[in-house]
Amino acid sequence: MSSLSVYHVSSPDLPNKVLTHFDDITATLAEQGVRFDRWQATAKLQPGASDEELVAAYQGPIDQLMTARGYLGVQVTSVSSEQSPHAEPHAGLFEEQHFDEDLVRFFVAGRGQFNLHIDDYVYAVLCEKNDLILVPAGTRHWFDGGERPHFVAIGLFSNALEPRARITPGGIAGHFPRLED
């Protein structure tokens, strides 16, 4: 189940609020300029579907968002703990960072947690299958796939290639709870 936990930076062990209803999550994130949405596939997906089949199953909403926001690139990312049993994939993502363009991820399968550091608060957004998150350019954040990451996500980009993250000094990510499996 998708959820949103809101922490004040001075109390990383105790959330101010925890939301699990889609409308509450959407409204709270919208107040911060973050879009949270749900998409449904227009075609049945089989296990082991190719990247092209995954994108085709969501082509309508992808095209609408790309046209509305001027995105040019689409990329499918698939991460499984079986791929790398001794090293956590994407371990570097557990550092606060930001991009010069929007961060757009749609979860086709699995789950992951985006932690958004906005002003004096951290918004921990647990995204699961069918969840779309659109984080405005420049928003400080970090991603946590859990101890045994498993997800398939479609990313949209303003450029043809995935943008490079800019690490934010300070190490705030290490003070907040990790995504538990």
C-alpha cells in the first residue's frame, strides 16, 4: 500500500503524520508542488515483458505527460536483489541529491521510497505498482529500494538521456528510517 510519512528534520525518528489514503497523499504532496498519481495498463503484461512492451502498455498516459511537460526521453529501470545478491544495487541513491530537471518515475512493479527534503520537512513517499511520482527540478531527495530491492520503473526525462544527480552535502539521508522489506 502506498503511503506518505512526513517528518520534521529535527525529529527523524517520529513522523508528524502518516497517510495511506490516495487522495490524502495526493493533496499533501500537491501542496509541495509534487504530483502523485496512479496509472493503469491498457494491455495485459506478461512476466518477463520487454521494455518496449512495458512502455506500450502505458503509452497513452506517457504520451500525455510527455506532451504536457515537454519530456523527450523514456527509460525503463529494472532492479532485483537477485541481480546482485552481495551488493545493494543503486546504493549511491541513498544520498541526498537533486536534478536540474523534473524527476518522473512510474512503478510498473515492486516498490521504492522517495524521500523529499522540502524546507524543514522530509516527505517519505512509498511508491508501489501503478504509482507515478513527479518531483519538480531542484527538489532535494534520496531514493531507498530497501534491503532487497525489487522494482520496475519507467522514467521520463527532459533530455534524451537520464540526467546526472548532484549530491547535496550534509548526509541527512542517514538520519531517517530506511525502507524495510
